[in-house]
Amino acid sequence: KAGVTQTPRYLIKTRGQQVTLSCSPISGHRSVSWYQQTPGQGLQFLFEYFSETQRNKGNFPGRFSGRQFSNSRSEMNVSTLELGDSALYLCASRQEYRGSETQYFGPGTRLLVL
Amino acid sequence: QKEVEQDPGPLSVPEGAIVSLNCTYSNSAFQYFMWYRQYSRKGPELLMYTYSSGNKEDGRFTAQVDKSSKYISLFIRDSQPSDSATYLCAMSGNQGAQKLVFGQGTRLTINP
């Protein structure tokens, strides 16, 4: 079974631009979560989507948004990029049934904001 | 104070040594505890998953959870150079709405 895939793997943008990152979960997984990883703050939860609905949200500004499609694929968008948005953005997917609490991560998209 | 505290290391040990990695947490609502391994420039890979208190063993890896002390551990026996990576503890509190809270990660190097 294929793992979580994320595109693009690397991205360079300038301040003020916006960016869209894509995530395809493991087949059959309906929950998709997004995390930001930086050396200073570590891994921080951005948001979670299930059945095209945002179900949980972390403490990030409104410039960070996401959506999920009917095939469970998800995108996240960051508008008005700031230098501090440079990070590894990770997507994780999970099956939604009792007893399955584990999330499986993709390789991430490394974003550099100049 | 962070919800999950993990010594960032770095930790360097000789091949074959027993490695002990630890996290403490403050949120008593946490019920699900995980250890992830992350190699450089890769996404985290799930190593161990434990629900509530107790021990779990998988090959050379043992995870322990002590909810009364709010303390979790990962032991690696017969450590190998291929175990060199960053190890992240993660935990969550409720089923259904999955928000993992991570420790800072411990960078581990196993020296041949």
C-alpha cells in the first residue's frame, strides 16, 4: 500500500506570496492532519480534516488554511508569506475507526521563504 | 511550560548500548502515546504506539508509559548505527479528533 505523498517536496517563495501544498493520504484513510516543523518550535499541529470538514485547529493565524476533497486528498494554503513560515510542512493520515489512533506521516514539503 | 518536555540531546552512544529516551508531560488527559523516528530530511516514522499505562515491546524497542508520573520512555536494546536519528515522543487525548502534541525530539547517534 502506498504511503502518504506530498507535493511539491521543495519550494522557494518570497515574502508576501502565497503557497499551496498538496497531500494524498494512504488509501482508505479519511483523516488528514497538517503539522509545521521548525528547529525552534518542533512539530506543531496546524489542523485536521475529516470528510471534507475541518475538525480540529491549532494555534496558527488565519493566513494558514486548508481543505479536503471528496477523495480525502488535502491541500493547505499559506497566504502573505513571512520569513518565519520557512519550515517543513508535514501531512499525516489516519484511518478512522476505534482503536486506530496512529498517524502516518508523509515526507513533507520543505518551504523556504526569502 | 510546554505540555510535553523532551531532552533534545544530542545523545551519542556506542553500538550495542542500551538507549533510554524519555518524555514528561503535564496534561493528564493524554491517553495515547507514540514514539516516532525521523531521519534527516524525512517525515516521522511511527515506531511504537501505546494506550494508557504499561509496557509494549517490539523487537529491540520497548515503550513504557507511567501515567501516574506523567512519564514515558523508549528503550532501544543492542543499538545499531542505523538507529541514528531524531526520536520524537507524541501524545493525544481524545479519540476521533487527532491532535498530536510532540516533544522537541532527541537527536541520537550510535557510534560504530
